[in-house]
Amino acid sequence: MFSDKPPTSNQTQRWKFLQLFGLVRRNPVMLSKWVLRWAIVGAVSGLFAGLYWNVLELITHQLQRFEGLSLLIVMPLAGLIIGLVIHFLGNPGEIAVIVNNIHFRGGRLDPSKNPSMLLASLVSIAAGGSAGPEAPLVQVTGSFGTWVGDRLKLQGEDFRSMSLAAMAAGFTALFGAPLGGAMFALEILHHQHILEYYEALMPAIVASCASYLVFTFITHLGIAPTWYFPQYRLENIDDFAVAILFGIIGAVAGWIFMSIFRACHHLFARIPGPIYLHTTIAGLGLGSLAAFLPLTRYFGHEELQSVLTTNFSAVFLLVLALSKMVAISMTVTGGWRGGFIIPLFFTGACIGKAVAILIPGLNPALAMICTMAAINAAVTRTPISTTLLLSKLTNFSPLTPILFASLMGFFLAPKVPLIASQLKIQESFEEIKN
């Protein structure tokens, strides 16, 4: 007969000790096969990102030689090539499709879209489209995570976490900020909830660190700040009021950008014909803008430094910011491939510096970075990771003003996000697929 009496405290403690002792004998440290898997996925993702970046720079250097009115020929031709790639190899989609695949397909990203995404994005970015390489990097690295998950026969959250870890590795390679890239990969999935898939946070961080090391070793990027802003020290509580003010300005800029973006989307949707007609028309529009405002060309990685170091007037900076919004919108809605995170940073820097010029006494570094944070948080709904990313990209050490501005952009953003799939609605997934 078995006793119905509960075990004594001494028996319970002895059982726990034996169980823990057995666990320690098997593995005395926290390092496990899962950590090694995440690190390997991150390292491979960083290797791919480094190769992609080198190829992109090689093509970009060839196409940068075309300037002025010659862009009215070069960029429509690039648009035609992009359209033909998509027409024959298939539509690779954008970040919205990736987000919905995480929600509704358990994190399964389709590797068959990679050839189209790679070719179309290389031409789009190298020719001068106002979109960065984050979307293609995330698509390809995320699909690699899916492939690894299939090979390991993972299920459920383990499978989704592997894809998210690889996506985070792709983000980190571009931004050079492992913690910020990991957070961004999880935050971008929702318009309101910061971290629904919290189980993927540690996989994302480990993969991001591995990706960062490999990408930095290949490209020598990401060690120093990307942009060198004027020195700033947080010494006055009034600076928090300034951060909130520029957070509001950035949120207003986010509203304006989303209105322009949706207008461009409706305009291209009304144009009949195949995708290569749309991409060619978008190329003509982008070429026209770049011919008269060269700083609207490309995604702002190098152009933002020109804004920092050149004494432009406030009026020119505001015109440049508005034109950049149009260029980003035409790039993405016209079928060119790429992401709009760094282009939004460029736009926010222009607006922040213009306001700092118009209101003497304001610190231009604080004004620019807070506006950059707020406009990106308003559009992408990523206040925490935006703060981490900008702190690393600009070497702006006081996190708190950036966080205040990011939160203002986030909470003052339109209730309906620009990336509709962040709403996590099945119908939006079917719309995007079609």
C-alpha cells in the first residue's frame, strides 16, 4: 500500500537536491545546444549580410557616377529592370508580408522569394531609391532561420523563435546594434504590444551578437558611430521639455509622411499595366527629384552626414525633408524594394535641424536626434528599439531624451498603423498576398 501522506519537507528538499544534482551533472553551466544553434544562425546571417553589403557597395559605386539630368534615363531604366525581375521571378513582398508570416504561418518565411528580393533590392538601392537594405536582409536571413527550423524539426514557439532570431541578425548587421536590432525584430511585429513573442528575445540577442561580430569583421562597419553629431551633455531638466517638443514635431512629421505614402499608394494602384510599368514610372519620378535635389537620392546612410556638416538654410532643409518623404513613398509604393527606417532618420534630422535654426538657443544635436526618434517611432511603432538604435548610431549617450521623444512619437501616432499587418488581422494577410 502506498501512503497518502504528503512528503515531509526534508524528503522534498532531498528530492529537489537529487534532481538538481542530476541536472548539474548533465550540464553544469547555462550554455546549451540552443545557444550554439542561435549563434550559428546569427553567424551565417552576418556572413550573408557582409557579402550582400560588399556587392551593394560595388554596384553603387558604378551607378553613383550618373548625376543630374542623366538620372532621367538611368533611374527609369533601373526601374524597368526591377519590374522585370519581379515580373519573371515573382513578387518578394515587403516587411508587411514578413510580419504576417510571423503571425499567421508560425514564423515560416518563404525562401523561394529570395532570388527576386535580392536582385530587385540590389538594383533598387544601388540605383538610388530612397529605401535601405533592411527589408531584403530580414527576408533572406529570416527565411534561413525557417530552413534551419525545418532541418531541426522544430515546432511551435521554438520554430518561430528561430526565424525571429535570424531576422534580428539581419537587422543588427545593418544597424550595428545587437540589442537594438534584436528588440526591433520583435517590436516591428505589432502596432501596440511591444513584445508578444517574448520567448524569442534571448534567441534574437544571441543571434544578433554573432551576426554583429561576423558582419563587422567583413565590412569593418558598426564599430564606430555611423553619424558624428555635435557633442551634447544632459545638464538641464529643461532638455526633457525640448525632447518632448521635438517628439511632438516628429509625430506630426510622421502623420504627414503617412498621408503622402498612402496618396502615392492610391496613385500607383490606379495605374493599369504590369509591375514593370509601375517601377519605371517610379524611377522617372525618383530621377526627377534626384536631378534637382541630389540628397533625396539613396537611403541616407551617407547623405545624413552631409546634412550634419553643411550649413543649409532652414527653408532648404524643410523642402528637402518633404521631398525625401515623397521619394520614400514613391520608392516603396512604386514597386522598388527596400526599407524606410534610415530614410526616416534622414527626414527627421532635416526637420530637427531646421527647427533648431529657426529657434536660436536650441541644441541642434538634441533637436535632430529627438525628431529622428519620434518620426521613426510614429511610423514603425518601435519606441524602445528606436531609442537603442539611435543611441548606438549617433553615439548619443543620454538615452532618456531619445526615449521621451520616441514615446511621444509612438503615442501620438495614428491609431491605424502604416504597416497594416501590425494589426494582426488575417484579412490584411490575404490582401497583402494577393
